[in-house]
Amino acid sequence: MKISKRIKEIREKVNITNEYSLEDAIKELKKVSNVKFTESLDCAVRLGVNPKHADQMVRGTVSLPHGTGKEVKVLVITKGNKAQEALDAGADYAGFEEYLEKIKGGWTDIDVVIATPDSMAELGKLGRILGPRGLMPNPKTGTVTTDVAKAVKEVKAGKIDFRVDKSGIVHASLGKLNFEDKQLADNIKEFLKTIVKLRPSSAKGEYVKSLYLSSTMGPGLKLAKDNVLASIKN
């Protein structure tokens, strides 16, 4: 396989076989970033769970202290005056029938969908469109709620949801490389604390098997797992 000049340059600058401290990994990814846009910082956590078993499904939400650095487009599906509440709180779109029709037509130019409980019967019919894109509201992630204003503000401020994939890995984007190093470290630690708290009681043996940090177009760097996990207990 032909390796691009950009990848060759990165491999000359960073040793991808090393295990890094959280702080050093952030510095290395910033140092080798050589694209014309601001990359995201992504974290992958491999867990010792079997997602095929319902009692080992790891799913949750976390409010990142410094946000994601992304503009999040929020749609609120609701009836009556709740739509105006959502718009006043910062939602990009809010309403009921008109947006159900748009989604039926294939419109999914949004990042998060929030819904009130009384709208879920109709919205649930669009699961084949929203589900595969990770857009279907769920009470467990706080996106099915009567307090739409609070939900919108939390999402806009940096609340993200995550779930383990079929390979037992949780992926999340936790900020931008132009954040300060400490801001990125804070976000990562808050994310990992949440993952640790969600350990299923049925999960046996080692829970967190490995940790990796990467940037959008950069290398994946393995973290010194024990060192990082010890740091989030403090």
C-alpha cells in the first residue's frame, strides 16, 4: 500500500509504538498536525464487555467541562409552546408535523434530536431513518424530556452521548486541537470517569483494556492506561 508523504512525515516525528501519558499524547498530536483545518481530538476506549449481552451494554452521557468546540445543530420535536421554549434556549429548529415530514423526506442535517414524551409515538415511526444515524431520542441520554430548554442548553454547552460498539469499543470526540492542553485533558478525564462509573456489575475481569488518543487526520497513540486511570481517581 502506498503511503502518502504526509503520513511518512508524521511517522518520522512520532513513535506510534510508545505508550504515552495523557499530557504527552496531547502534545504529540498537536505537534504532528499538518492539515489546513482544526482537527478534533478523539478517544477510543476498549472495554472488557460483551455488548451482545444487554446487561453489558455501556451507554451514557457526559457534560464536557470545556465543550466539544463544534457547532451542534439541535432539532426539538415537540408540540405547542414547547417549541418556542426550545428556540429561546438555542435550538436551531423546533416544531412537530413540519419536521416529521422533512425527516420522512430524508432530511437529517442535524446533530442531535430532542423530543418531548408526547411526540415519541409519531417520531418513533421514523426509527429506520433516525436510528442508523444515531439521532433517535432516548430517555437514557436525556433527549426525551419535558424540560426541552435545559436539554438544549446542555447539548449546546458540550453534553455528548456515547455507547459501546459491537467490538466493545467506545469512541468519542472530546474537543479540538486548538484547545489548551489542560482543557483537553480535563475533557478526557471527565469522559473516562464516566466510563469507569458505568462499569456493568456483570462485567468480569479487566474492564478498561486499552486507551487511544487520535486526531482527525493524525496517528492513534496508545496511552499508558494504568497511569491515566490512576490520575482520574484523584
